[in-house]
Amino acid sequence: MDQREAGGRPRAGGLVELRVHGVSATGPAELLDQPHVRQVAGDHQGGFYRPRPGIHEGGEADGVTLEAYRWNNLPAGNAVRTLSMVILLPFMLINLAIWMRPAGPGGDSVIKALCRLLALTLTSMYVLSIVGVALDVIAWKCMSSPECLAGRNWLSWLGGRPAGLRLAALALVPMAAIGLVWAITARSALPLHVPRSADQPTAAPRLTAIGRWDNEPIVGRLRSIHVAVAFATLDLSLLGARAAQGSSTGTVALTTGTVLLLVTCAALLCTPPLSAATERRLDRLASLLRAIALGLTVLVWIHVLTSSASWPERNGLPGYNLTVVGFYIGQAVLLVALGAALFWHRNRRPDAAPSLGFGALAAAVGSISLALTFSAELVYRVSDILNRGAPTAQALITSPPRACMWAILGFSLAVLVTLAAVGVTSLASRPGRIRAASAIVARDFPNAPPDAAPRLRQVRRAIAHARFTERLVPLAVLYAVLAGIGMAAVAFGLVPTSPGELIQRYVGLPVSFVDFAIGAGSYLIAAIFIGLVVGGIFAYRTPGFRRYVGVLWDLGTFWPRAAHPFAPPCYAERAVPELTYRITYLVDSGNAVVLTGHSHGSVLLAATVLQLPARVTDRIALLTHGSPLRRLYARLFPAYVSDEVIREIAERVDWRWVNLWRDTDPIGGRVLPPQQANEVPAAAPGRPPVDRRLRDPYGVTAATGDIFPPPIRGHSPCEADRTFDEAVRDLGTRLRRPHSGPDG
């Protein structure tokens, strides 16, 4: 008999506690608090574990069998994958935007179309950044300058060659870049044997949309469209340079075909049936567009390579700066349209937060701003490297496009002003947060001895820091506005004057100061990029660091690819069906199951509960701790997580739900709204309250036999808490009772 089958066979009539970890988990042994565990289902990326047979199973004497689901290897990976995720970060953020739209079906199709069009422009920006380096800076500027080629054998072999040959040779670089993102994002998140269903549309306005339908058709269509647009962007860049020789019949015909291809791809993205899994005609159309784009690219490449006419010598690839500025202006227009649509379809309830529903705009601006600055930094940095050692008079030969310098300057100012706003907000809100924290501490520790005063101050600071989370969403919206203004400044790239000279003329700042600001901004962007790479690697190798950095990856890759196909694959498309299958198997084997989820694990369980059939939900209970469901997800994703959806989850499990939360937790909180100002959480009539607050820490003085006071747990898991065990026993007792109906 297979060892995994023997260890995973549930004991009929028992109680199984299935634990699902959050972003900070280290392994199944720590999750189960057992030194020896074995895998009973799944694989090395995501699997179910139990203590080894013959070893005390953490509650077996009480009739409870422990089991853990480990999923943190699904979004994680090695250093190479981490680097790829950093490169794909703008694509991941724009993919988040389509899920962050406000609740209500009124503007659903318009907002989704705008998000997908913005995602399409990100693909073009990615190509244009490579074109700027390979074709503009290297092939056109550097290879036409003997001073730039001096001492660079890896470039001088093309020096003095016809411009058409140089462009055709260096055009292979953006082609390879397109193929790279095409390859690393082409894999599916699901194994082939995982069952899928195609009867749930992606527009379902609830958390049931996660992991329920077959998402591969829409991802395949989006991938074909984006690949077609990527090659079309490269084609237009080459044809723009070729047109500098004059408008030949071939150039006009290829340009017309490329423009028609771009328009068709954009129109197809706005088609509502794009998300339908059964529309196989769209699959064939998208594949046809991709094939046409590849064919056009071959023809354009040959057309440029075989050009025999002389090329005009200009400072910059003809049409490139205009194309870059035009794309940025187009993105600004789309962002304004998205902001208007979000404002028109916002939540108009008097008690709704002003920023609720505008997370989509913040995510969209953040993704475009990040892509813009990464692209500008790449072109700027390569230009700066090629300029090293060149005489001042020759430095202009490889100078970056003016649009890139404006982009760096705008991003730097947006970041600095946002950081200043964070500091002002922190200082302005600190007295109120301290007063609220002092009231909580006074209530929790009314009889604290005088020597506990330093520890009480630490607890107050922890609670005050945790309460700053609610102010992050408005600050993100502020950054979106500032970054949008900074993007609008890129339009000054059309002015034939450097940023320093233009600002000196109309603002009065010295040119040297502006140039210094641009250089410092460039290093700031480079530091951010390196920090993301290092942070991503440490997040996967250091569990404590992952608790803070890994949340970004886990949040971004939780949502399926519905806007950008080059975003990292969605792990929930595997985790949720896997949990659904395992829980159904345990219940059908005659067991009752208590589902316990920490942090993001509670979100996975919430999506799973909404997909389980009634015969299974009658035999399960839910225990969440450190859950961000209402505090973060309901704010960021109001169309998919709301008080109504959370209440439906409670009703599915017949209100057998306990949520543990701490005031010191900056991420988790209560899942149901309080009924009154005395913070008594709402619940069904006749039911115990769902939300149960934990005092943190247990005490402010050291216990007998110890010299240190109890630690401040914050967002740490609650499995070691006595209240956790009591909640499991309580839920197990309620599960063993006969089903009592909705009124108890």
C-alpha cells in the first residue's frame, strides 16, 4: 500500500482539523507543531501533511486528527523565478486593477475594457523600452559614432555598416525579449489532471470566481493578442525609421496592415464574449491575429534589411521619441477615463469610505508608473554607460530621449511627495492613534504594576502602528494622482529643449540642479529595482522577511490573469480546487472538518467554502485568525469581498465560524461589522459571536520562572494560543450536534 494513501486515509466518524497557513509559514512541521510529518496528498509545490503514524498527533486523544495544507511553494520559487516576477511586476499590478473595480454591474464591462486596454499599452511599453536601447541608443546613435564605438569590439563589428543592416540585426533583441516573456508566462497554474468547470463566468461578482471556472481560454486569447501587439509595436518602430527614407509603396502597405492589426486587437479586447470559455471562434481569431503579426514582422524585417537608399543622419531613431510620448499620452487618457468610470460607479452609500473602489485606479497608475520608470531607467542607464569616457561634445550622441528624462523626473517627484505625505499623515494621526491605543491598554491591563510602564508603552506603540493600515489606501490614491501628473509631464518630451533648460527658463531652477535631480532619480529607480529583486529572494528564503515582502506576491498572484497574460500565474486556480477536493473527500469518508486558516490562508478557505456543496458544508466549521478578509480585501476588492459575501460564508457553515483577531495586528481584524459602538460583533440571532478579540500580549510582566514578559504576537499565527484550542473544541462540539436549522 502506498505510504501517502495509508497516512492520508481519514478515520471515519472522527474530527479533522485542517490547517492552512498564511504568507509567513515555514513548513508543515512548524504548522502542525510536530517534529515528524509525512505528506498524504498533493506534490512538492502544494500538499497535505499529517504527523507520522505512531507519534502523538497533536490532539488525537481528544478525537482530533491534525492535517496541514502547505501552499507557499505555489507562488514561490528560486532566484531566477524571483527575478522574472520582478520584471513582470507591472503586469501583475495591472492585472490586480481589473479585480479591484467597485461593486455593481453598471460599469463592469467599461471598467474591464479600460483595464485591458491599459494592460495592452504596458506590453507596448515593454517593447518600446527594448527598442529604445537596441535600436535608438545602440544601433542608431552609438554605431554611427566612432567615438562611441572606440574600444567596444562587441559593437564595432557593425560600425560603418548600412543603417538598415544595423537596425535589422539589433531588432533581434526586442524579438528575443518578446519571446522571453511569452515563454515564462505560458505555463498553466493547474496540473492537467485537476478538474475544471466551465460553467462559471469570470464576471461573477463574488469570491466564487476564484478557482471555479476554466481560465485558460481567456489567458490564451489574451496571450495571443498581446504577442501580436508586441510584434506590431516593433514593426511600427522599424517602419517609422524606414519612412525617413521616403514613403515607398511597401512601407505604406506594411504600415497600414500593422495599424489595422493593432486596431483589431484593441477592439477584440473590448468584446464582452472575450471571457467566455466556450467561444472557440475567439480562440481561432486570436491565434490568427498572432500569426498575421509574426508574418508582418518577417516582412518588415526583410523590408528594412534590404533597403538600399541612404538614411538621414539624425540625433535619434526617426519617430521613436514621438511614438513614446504618444503612448504615454494615450495611457494618460485611458487613466482619466478609468478614473471617471470609477467615480461614476462608486459606492454612493453615506457610510462608504471615499477611496473605496478607487484601488483599481491606484493599481493601474502604479503599474504604468512602475513600467514607465523601469523603461526610462533602462534607456537612461544604457545611454549613461555608453557615454562614459566620451568627450562632452560627443555625450549627446547617445543621450536618452527627452521623454525618458521627464519620466524619471516625474516619478522621483511623485515618490518624494508621497513619502512626505506619509510622514505628515503619520504625525498628524499619531495623537488619535495613541489615544485609542491607550484606551485599549487601560482596558486590558487595569492593574498593571508601576514597573510595567515600559512594556505598556511598547504595547501602545504596537497598537498605534497597527492602526495606521487604514490610512494606506488613501495614500495609495494620492500617489496615483501624483504619478498621473508626472506621466502627463512626459508630454514635454515633444518640446525640442532639455528638461533642465525648460525648467530654468520658466521656473528658475538651475540646469545643474535639474540634471542632478534626474541623475538622483535614476539611481533611486535602480535602487528600487535591486531592492525588489533582493527582497523577493529573501522573501522566499527567510520566513520572517517573507511575512512583510511576500504578501505582495501572494496578493498579486492570488487573482487569475484576467487583464494581462504576462502576469505571474494564479496559484489559487490550483489551491482552491485542491482544497475543495480534499475537504469533500474527508467529509465523504464520514468525518467532520474544522478548517483553520491564518492570514491569507483564511482567504483561500473563504473562497473554498463558497464552492463546497451543501452536503459538505453541513459537516465543516471555520476558524480564521489574523484574517484580512474585511480589513483589506473588502476595501481593495469590493466587487468580490463585501459584508454580504462574508455573511454568506457564515451562513454556508451555519454560523460555525470563529475569527480570532488582535489589536496589535496590522493586517488581520474582525470579519463582521460591529453592531454598536461598544464593539460587540454582529452574529446570527441565537448564535455565538464570530469575532473574538485576543488580548495581546497576555500580560505585561514576566511569569513566574521567567525574566521576560509575554511577547507581542501581532500578526503571528494563533495555534499556540489557548483560545485557539478552545475554539477548535467549541466548533467540534457544535459539529457533533444535530443540524439545528437557521434559527438555532
